[in-house]
Amino acid sequence: MVACGPGRSIREGQKRGGLTGPSPVDRGKPGSKIHALSDRAGLPLTVGISAANTHDSHALKPLVNALPAIRSHRGPRRRKPAKLHADKAYDIPALRAWLRRRGIIPRIARKGIESRDKLGKHRWVIERTIAWLTGYRRLTIRYERKPSHFLAFLTFGAAITCYKKLTK
């Protein structure tokens, strides 16, 4: 199972750079969003960034395409997870069809049908992962002008998070 998280808006520092936009939740201040895919234990598998004013669903395809091969004790390596849990922001028929063509079962909450309570048992995993990532001071406010530098710090934070959780 893979959980896809909602974009968490990160406020921009003094400088403006690439992949920033007016944040819809922070009075239009420029900012970026952190996107993450995690496994069932909450370990970040892939991370990405986008401007704060882009829709979350635009980040799903690049994140799924960036998944590394899954090592298995039995059988060959798999390139895809079995299921993908996501919230209502990803409830787009084209994304559901794209996931099915790749052989991934979409477990996406439907807009206007499913309540938030039903999704809570899967959503907390990705919320905790993003909380772990934003716990690093360098990732709470974006100080870098270049998006590649911020993505490097985000990837480094994901690697440190994996290291901390796997050595326990």
C-alpha cells in the first residue's frame, strides 16, 4: 500500500524563486507545497514540490512514476504498489483510469460520497510522514530561491527520516 499525501503549503522566505505561487490558505503569500508518497509504515518513498497555487492532483503522476523498485523476499522486484490510498483531492476519473492501467488499485475517497471519518485510518499515515518532514527547520520555511535546492533538502530530510525509523 502506498499513501499519497495532500500538498502541505510551505511559506516562502524573503526571496522569491521558481515553483512558488500565491498560497490559497496563507492570505496569498508566496509559497510552495510538499508532496509525498509513503508506504504503510509512513516511510517516505518519493517526495516532490510544486507552487502553492497548483492543485494536488497534478503531483500524483510524477510521484508514482518516481517510485523505486520494491524489493521482495519472494518473487521478482515489483515496479508498482498494489494499492494507493489518497484523499478527495485526487478523485479525478482520469487519474483513477491511469492508476488502473498501471495495475494499481486506487483507494481514493469520492467527493460528496465518503466522509472524512472513513478515510482517517489511512490518511494519518501520510499526515504523520509530512509532519516528520516539516519537523526539520530547513523545510518549514523555504529559504532557497532555486527549487532544485529546496527539493534536495526535502530529499535529504526524507532520507534522514528513513534512516531514523529503520534503525529503531
